[in-house]
Amino acid sequence: MISHFLKFEWKQFFRSSYWQKSIALNILLGFLAVYFMLTFLVLGISIYPILKKQFPESDPLIMVNGFLFYWFLGDLLMRFFMQKLPVMNIKPLLALPLKRSTILNYVLGKSAISFFNFLPLFAIIPFGVILIFEDYSTTTALIWMLTMYICTLIINFLNFIVEAKSAETELSFLPIIVIASGLFALNHFDIISFSTLLGNSVNAIIENPLLVSIPILILIGLYAANYSELKKKLYVDGSLKAKADVAVTTDLAWTRRFGDIAPFLQLDLKLLWRNKRPRSTIFILVIGLLYGLIFYPNPVYKEMIPMFIFVGIFVTGIFMINFGQFIPAWDSGYYKLLMSQNIKYKQYLNSKYSLMTISAVIMFVLSIPYVYFGWKILAIHFAAMVYNIGINSHVLLYGGSFNRKKIDLTQRAAFNYQGTGAVQWLIGFPLLLIPILIFYVPYKFINFEAGIATLIILGGIGIVFHQKLMNFITNQYLNSKHKMISAFDQNN
Amino acid sequence: MIQSIELSKKYGEVTVLNIPSLEIPKGQAFGLVGNNGAGKTTYFNLLLDLIKPTTGYVLNNEIQVNKSEDWKPFTAAFIDESFLIGYLTPEEYFYFIGELRGMNKADIDTFLSQFTEIFNDEILGGKKYLRDLSKGNQKKAGIVAALIGNPEVIILDEPFANLDPTTQIRLKKLLRDLTKNSNATILISSHDLGHVTEVCERIVVLDKGNIVKDIKTSEETLKELEAYFSV
């Protein structure tokens, strides 16, 4: 039976059109995986000699054990965001003559061989081998390696329980961040020293190998907890069923002021608020707004004015770029409807344009407090806003006509590359870099004001020729209409 | 009302639809039947300019659909779930479609009141988004949305599939009344021979993209169709 399951996994992986289509992305992910493996390998090999050299007085093994708390906490956090228990795939198996226990053990067992559990081995094994060469007893080294691997598995199964619990609340990742930072703070300010506690426990296990049974028991307990938790949910109305949100109806009557684009504007606002992935573009606004704080107070960047242009474009345009680069893929789920309804393409695109413009203005207004760091910052932000409205928004809309990747709105937001193609990567750079160049030339040869004026004038030209540009862009969309419909129709 | 001229669609070497000539007069209730892969949905997609014809063209009220968009104001369709906007409530969806067709909220509310029976309290006023409704209820919402604004051409792909028996009967009555009381041209496709013969005055059978039968519905039509398909 298990061999069947494994074959399914293999086929699922290689037959998914996702794999076949975005080879570039997979190569990138592959590189990342290799990079992490190498990093861990280097860590595993070098940590012993480094510690020995830096602290010749203390025992490197004891020191490493003292740091385990941070390692485990980081591991748990990383898994929380990147590793998911793949329960959705088992729906077709439920009606087949298979014992539920087989399915459950399979799902849980499979998670034990995930990449996240192999990665630490690249550090654990070299370190253990070095221990053997460095006069530690072979048992000590082996027990240490075993303990580390058991702990990795404990984190693996602990993570699924944490995920299940936090999925029950609306707060998603907030609790884990709060708990993790709480633990970290308690430890950091020596209120409860978890790192010492954990270090001492591991030391004790090495001293007395029989104690290794304690982590093993914890592991078995967690496995059992996962098992019973999953068993409860192994019904199509349990976790296999997508959760239904309670609908909140809103009127958004104020959008009427925008005239004939109002229905689309309402639609876009609902799109942003009611779907996970677009909703994250709103939260990114906060990050974008605070981005300036990294650069402006820092004396290192004091003289790098062109760098501030980048920040300005970023702060006033973060929503524009995040939202705009996936036009019209946001609407891919119902693109056929839009194309057969009584809709003028231009209205549809104008609504997107208005949304981006409004966001740039709002971001500029919110960023006014940066004037604290000098009037130049304010001037830069204003110029960046005008440039974003006049040039970048049109570039984004134009780029959208080459968009052939569908987005499933119900999918999660973080680390979701769906809908990302070469176009998105290509379009990102000119949006941020070209304004720097445009500013830099007059800034270098004339002065700061000339650079700002150039940006504002260029943006102004874009705004003046808005209608002309929109006609051109609309034509591009009309030309690629059928290609888009058929691309959005395909499931990734 | 709808003319197809030398219309064909090929994917690679495979011809999925080939209609040298087909004319559907104004006000007709037109039924399309055929097994899977016969080309029914392809034909509807061509009528709506959602795919490009390999040869030929479609005229909707003398407007060539892939040249001008002026057929859109009087044409409505429900092909599949991709015609629904999942994150809207059914009301919001109806208002949105209504707005595109020049009807305000009050108009839509009046319009919707005639569907109270079909909706069966499961669609309106519920705290659910369209994506969370059952397949059957999604279909109901989609079909009703296609009737908003008195369109002259209504295209429904498989309207009876996924509906409960009561709704099937109500929908049949609704479509018959529509052809009787208005001058709307209705195009439906179905796998259920009984339903199409009850609703449509004319039935065209497609097989591998070709028209093999073109029948004016009569008492014997159902028998004839059953005989044709029971090979």
C-alpha cells in the first residue's frame, strides 16, 4: 500500500503543471535548497574549530547545547510559515477500502521525511563526526546526534499542533509571534533561562544515555496527539472542507463619486478586503510606510540622496507595485464573465488606475511626518508620488497586458508564487531603478531641485497624456484578450 | 438573430467544431444536445467571443462578435462557475451585474422578488459568499444573473445540471414563460433529453463538432433523440 502512496507522491510532483510550467522558479527553489544545505554543512563543520579557538577554556559541545534553545525556536518559527501538513490530498482516499489508521500514519510519517527534517542533519552529522575525532567518546557523539534528530522530529510534530490550534482562531500567525517573542524575552532577560534549561537537559542525556528515552517519549506523545487531532478531522466536513467566512455586506456608497468606474472600484475594494492574498497587499502598506525609518535616520545614507529616491518611490508606490503587477490576474477567476458582460475595457482599467493613484496619494499624505528628517525628504516623496501616478502606474497596467498567469484568490498569501512569471520580475526593476537614474543625471550636473523637477515634470507629462496612454493600453488588452482567457482558464 | 457562417474551431489538427451555416431566428428557444466533446461549450464560447474561431464568424443581431463589442448590452450568458465572482454575496453580485446593465438597486430588488421560490431562502439574505454556496445554489445565482436587464439573447450551458428536481421544474417553467412572454432568443445545452425537448422549439444535435440533426420539436422528438443516442 505504502508503495502506491509513494508513487502518487512522485506523480503528483512531476505531473503538476506547476512544475512543468515554471521551471525557472523551480530552479530558483532548488538553488535555495542547495544554498541552505551548504550553509548548514559549513556550520556543522566549522562550529567546533571556531568555538575551540575563541573559547579555549570551555567545552564546545556544552556551548552548542547552550544555544540549542535559539536553534529550536527559529526552527519552529520557520516551519510555521513554510511547512504545512498536507491533509487536502487524502480526500480521494477516504472512500477507498483503506484503514483510516493507514492513511493517518502515512500522512504523519510522510511529514517526517520532509526537507525541513533533513536540513538540520547537514549540521548535526558533521558536528557529531568531529566530536568523535576530538576525543569525545563515540557513545556521547552518537547519543548527541540521536537526541538532536529526535528534537528535530519533536519540532516537526509540535509545529502541526501549533498550526492546527492557530488555524482555529482568526489571528493566524499573531499568537506564535507573540509566544515566540515572549519566550525569547523571558530567556533574554534571564527571567527564565530556557537556553540553560535546555542545555542542561541535553548535557544530562549525554551523561546518562538512558535519559534519551524522555525525548523519545515526548516524540511519541506528540505523534499520538497529532494522530488523534487528525482523526477527528478526517471527515469531509472537518479540516478537509474549506472554511466558509461569514459574509459582511458593505455598501461603499461613497465610491459613487467616481462616476462610471464606481462598480469596478467597489469590486476591487471587496477583492482586496475579502481574499487572503490581496489582503496581504494592504498589510504590506504598513511595512512600506516604515521602510523610510531604516534609511532616513541612518547617518550612513546621509549623503546618498539618490538612494532616497528609491525609498520615496517605494514608500508611495508599494501598494501600486504589489497590486499593479498582478493586474488583471486578480480577476482571473471570473475573467470570462467580465469579457462577456456589458463592460468597456477602458472603464475596467481606469478603475485599477484610480485605485493605484488614490493609494499613492494616501501613502504620500501618511508619509508627511518624515519631514522631521528634512524638507528634502518631503520634496522627494512628493516627486516620487507624481512619478508613480504619471509613469509607473501606466507601466504596470501596460505590463499587465502580458500577464498570462492565473491567481487563485483563496490561496494563502505568504510564500505564494502563483501568478508570478518572468514579467513580474522584469517589470519590478525599471519601476524602482529608472526614477533613480532620471533623478541622478540632473542632480549630479545641476542640483537637487533640478532632479526633483525632472521627476515631477515627467510624472506630470504622464498624467496629462493619461487618456492617450489608456487608449494605447486598452488596445493592448483587447489584442491579447483571447490569450488571457485561455491562460486564466487553465489550472496550475 | 444569431448567424454562424463557415464557423470552425481547430486545436492543432483536431477539429472540435465545424458549422458551415446555422441560423437561429429571433425569439426562438434553441436547444443543443450532444455527448461529451461534441462541441456544445465550444460553440457557446465562440458566440461570446471567448475563443477565437479558426475560420468563419458569428453574427449576433448583424454584429460580428469578434469585431465589435456592441452585442454585449443585449446578450447574457452563464457558462460555468467562472462567471461568478466568488468573494461577493449573491446580492452584491446581482447588483454588480445590474449596474453593468443599467439597473439600480431598487430595480434589481423588484426583479429578484419574482425568484423567491427558486431561491428557496438559501441565496438571498444569507451570510455567505458565492464561493461558499453549494454547486446547485451557485448555478441558480448564475442563471438568474443572466436574466437581469431583459437581455435579447440568453445563453445557458447545462442549466439543469446540479439543480434539485423542484428547481429543474421551476426553471423549465421560467424558460418557457420567457420565450412566450418576451421576444428573447434562448440558447441552452443539456445532457438531459427530456428537459430540452420540453423547453426548446428546436433541437440541434452535435456529434464531434458537426451538426447531425436539426429537429423542430414535436411529440415524437424525444423518442427520436433517444433512438439516436441509444447506440
